[in-house]
Amino acid sequence: MSGREFDRAVAAYVARSERNGTRFELTKALVRAARLTSWGARGRAPVSADPLSDPDVYCFLSKLSMHRIAANRSDAIAASVTAILHDIIPVDQPDYFEASHVDKFRRDLDWMFLNCRKVVGVSEWTACRARAYIDAAEIDNQATICVNPLGSFLREGIAEQGDEPLDGLVDKPFAVYCSTIEARKNHIMLLRVWQKLMPILGGRLPMLVLCGRWGWKVGEVRQFLAAHPEIGQKVVFLTGISDAQLAWLYGNARFGVFPSHVEGWGLGAAECLDFGLPVLISDAEALAEATQRLMPVTPADDFDGWCAAVERASTDDAWLALLRATIAARYRPTSEMAFATRLLSLMQASSGAPVANGAQSTPTGQRGGAAASGGAEIHLRAG
């Protein structure tokens, strides 16, 4: 209940939308008003207890920017702090990001390794890169690095409400790529592939649906679109769609694509498999993890390889059927409950307490298992 990011996060969840649009802005205003009213009702009394100074407290940090709350303190941290780490891409490959973002990310990353008892990577690849960063930077690290594979929870989350068709795409073949539009995600490769295949495949080439917010370093994509307006016949950009609409895309697409240069996990690729949708992925190691090494791989910079893969997925029904059968027989999704239960168990283990339900802290380099079913009791004392 401590700031504007709380308002934005809650509003996006309640409004079931991206962080834009009238519905989101109205919901955010209502959430903020409720928060400020609650704050005033409490008389703005100062908090007398400091939870981070209490050795009996377990504290979970869900994103790097939250570390600044604790980083500005002068007292030592006695609580058992666990943080989740999605990737270290901004320090591994800074050219994909603005310099100011890289600096802030590095500061938060260093603080995390110095102050957290446990760092939970969402993939083996993320954990591996985190260990390499610690070794190279010679950080006096106290954190144990473990792995809790992220999974994807979209299908589980919309089970009760169902999906929502998108006008203009009903009864049309299309491929889908859900990702922020930025240089790292390699949208330019897909645009060039579709441009080449348009005159070759004609009506057999599906529409390319690109859904996600526009991010940084998108100049090359914008220049390509301006220079080749004809590609608008086969490429659709969608921003601010709901979870129900995204679920419909996954459930009705011919195939998915994910040509990213580098990932910490690859949520969109995992979401495809959750809906039984074959997805063509790049050779980014985390994408192979997210898809459990079941999907076709093409190097991110291999233009001819991507042309061949998209052409085959567009025309070879038997191949796509085989990929769907592979997903049905071998893919093992991670439920939201399994992920959360294991995460709480890892938090509990961060101070030496017994691990609930047999979940174990996974050293870097070993495969992280899903949590056992059932609840994990953990004492979380609020400050």
C-alpha cells in the first residue's frame, strides 16, 4: 500500500487490461483514492516496528525496483529476504536497453546479491547467468541461487471467464507473437520473413499478429513499416488486448512464433504450449527451457532458416499436427499453485528452517522441480 506502482499494478489486475485506456485510468484513480482514504483513516501513524530488522520475518521481493525500499536503510537487515530474478539481460547485453535503465538495473542487482538470503531464478539459464555475473563482478555474495521454473498461468487464470474473439481475425489463418515490441525481441526478422513469403505463398501465408506494447529501440521496425506499407496486408499490431482476447489468439492461431535474441524465460512461448499451440522458437537457451525442448529451433539471425520454418508451418498440416500431438503427449505445464507453493518453500528454507513438502533448494546447474501438491505453512509477519 506504499505508492503509485501499487495503484498501477492493482488497476491492471482489476481492470483486466494493459496499463492504458480509459478503463485502466479510471480504475487506477479509484484504487488511489481508496488507498489515500485508508491512509488518512489510520491517521498517518508512523510504523513502530521494522520488519527487516526482525530475524523471524520472511520477506519476498518480487521485482528489482522494490529493492530501493530496503537499499536506502542504514540498519542491518536481519530478516530472511528472498528475491525472484527473471533475467540479467540488461547487464549481459546492454545494447538492447537505454543506458539509464542499465545503470539502475545493475545497482539493484548488486544490492540483491549482497542483501538477500536466496535468489530464485525463473529458469536454469537465468540462474546460470546470475552465477556468472557474481563471479565476474567479484561481489561478496551471500545469496543462494536456486531455480523455480516460471510456467505460465494465462489458461488457468481465464478458465472461468472464457476467451473473447477478436473481430477481423475470426475464421482467418494467423500466426501469433505476444511480446513487447523492442529490438531484443527480433520483430524485424518476422517482418522481413513475411515480406519475402507474401508473393511466394499468397493466400496460404497466414496473417502475422503481433500483440504487445511498443518499447525502446524500435526505430528499425518503424522504418521498415514505413518503407514497405504493403506488409500491412498481412501484419496486424495489437496493443492493450485483454487476457481473454489473448487466450482466444492462442486457441485459434495456426502456430506461434518467438524469434527473440535472448530471454530469461520466454513467457509467450510457454503460453503457446499451454494452449496446445506449436511455436517456432529461436536458439535462445531459455526458450528451449520454457518449451521443454519440444519445439523447432531456428537461430535468431538465420533469415533463410526462419523463411523455411514459417513456410513449412504455413503449408504443412501434417507437421503441425505432429507438433500438436507432441505437446499433448509430452508437455507438462506448471500450475500457479505449484509455482507459488515451491516459492514459499524456498523462502522458508532461506533461513535454515525445514522445507515444506519436500521441496529442495536447487543449486545452479541442476533442473528445478515443481513443488509437491499441498500447502506450505510459512510465518509471514507484517510490519
